[in-house]
Amino acid sequence: MEPILQTTDLTKYFPVQRGLNPFSKAKKFVRAVDGVSLTIWKGTTIAVVGESGCGKTTLARTIALLTKPTSGDIVFDGRSIVSGKTNSKLVYRDLQMIFQDPESSLDPNIKVGDTIGEPLEGLMEWSKNEVKNAVEKSLAAVGLPQDSVDRLPGQLSGGQKQRVAIARAISPQPKLVILDEPTSALDASVQAQILRLLLQLQKDYALSYMLITHNIAVAEYLSDYMAVMYSGNLVEYGLTEEIMAKPRHPYTIALISSAPLANPWKRNLLQVEIRGEVPSAINPPPGCKFNPRCPYADGICSREIPKLKEVSSGHLVACHFVEKTA
């Protein structure tokens, strides 16, 4: 397999002003993304999971260049895209993003046809006839009737709005689509329809996906690979099937244990207690950021930051005492 995207030590820090003096040079930083390196393979889906505030959405927005990275590199389709000379138009032809809430990602005053077609005129520089054909094809691909082109978002249901957002994302025929919690704002029955649609579109258009979610069940259903984030860091990475069957990082174990299961016989099989609260992104604890909450933490955990180590083929874990979870 070939990589479609690779990040190397990617960081995103947000400065926080100290005190009341706006000209003070003494600043602290929110370490939203703190040295993340991962690979997305062509034609596959990677799910980035973690609790709220772990940095997964900031990671997605940084990769999509919606916020400038503080440091590190992003190689997309064989070329670095973080330099100031990057042609964003060329990037967005091949990289698109579907946002969490279609209510806020769609302009309520612009018709569906223009919502999908306007980016094509700017990115692809197509003629009006080519844009019209692409809009019709995209609507058909997401299961919306052709008369939707003349409707406003307010005339659509929540599921239909998300389908419009998906149609807008696939219309330039991108190579990678970032899915930022694409079903969390929808009803349960509509969620299932959207997930099935995303899988079908991946097959039809040979898409690669980066899925941002806190829903373990959605990650298990949709993804091939899983990356677990905690407080801006990547703590576990590997095949989704392997991580779900045998998670090795204490945080991943707790995350999977907290997911509701339909089968009562499988409940609480991976029970791990997590003490305390999520650490401050401004003043994180020394060493492993999970150590104040980890049941296996020892002296070294508060002194040294654990590095990702391979515990099996392609399965990486950042923990000093990973042998205890074997």
C-alpha cells in the first residue's frame, strides 16, 4: 500500500495571554496537538478517537490547513503542504472535509445546487455545463433527488443536509476526505444510513478517509486503522480489529470499556478505573500525561515521556508498562 498522507512530529500550540497586559511577551500555550506522527494509506480509513478535548479535531483542522501548524511536516500525496509556497487550490482539489454539524457548515441563504457547484468553479475551473453535470452526479451519488438543487438548507431534514455536505465534499473527486464527527448531530437511524453511504462512496470513488470520532462503535464499523489520542499525543496506533480485540494502552482499554455494548455477556470485560480529570493542556503533568490517572503508573511515568513502541506487527503503544496489559 502507498501512503496518501503522512504527518511527522506535527504540533499545534495556541498562545494564551498572561495577565491583563496585552503587550506582555510572557505567554503560555495550549498544546492541542503535541508531536503527532501518523500515516493514512490509500483507499483505507483511519479513525482518530479520544475523549473531548484530546486534540483530534484540531489535528484534523491542522492537516486540512484550516489552522497553520506550529511545527512538523504534512506530506500529502507525495508533497509537503506546510510551506508558505503551498498552492491551497491544488491541495483542496484532492483534500476535502465534512464537518460535524451541517446546520453550521451550510449557508442557509444559498441553494443546494450553488452550495455544491460554487467550489467547483473556483477549484476546478470548470465550465457551467461541467459544473451542472458534476452537481447532478454528486446528488445522485448521495441519494438526493435532482430537484434538491433549488432548495435551501432550511427545507431539508438533518440527514439530507449532511448528504448535501457529503455531495459538496466528493464533487471535486478528492483523494482524501476528513470526516469530523459526521454522524454525531444526527438521529440514530439516520446515522446508520450515512455510515452505509460513506462506505459505498469509498468503494465507488476510491476514497481515503480520516474519521474523527469519540464513538468507538462508529470507529469499529467504518475504519481499517485506529489512532488513539490523549491530551494532544498519540498513545496507540494499529489495525482497528486488533486494537478492539486486544487494546494495550491503559487509556485505550478504559475508552473501549466505557462504550455501551448490546451484548450483556460482554459488558465490563475490560474494566479499568480512570481516576481524576483530563490534564491541563497549558500545564500538562511531567512525563506521561496519563500518569496521574493510570492504574499502572510508577516513578518512571512522571519522569520520562514514553515513546511509541511496536508491540506486534504494525501495533504501536506509548506506555512504559505495556507488558502489564498483555
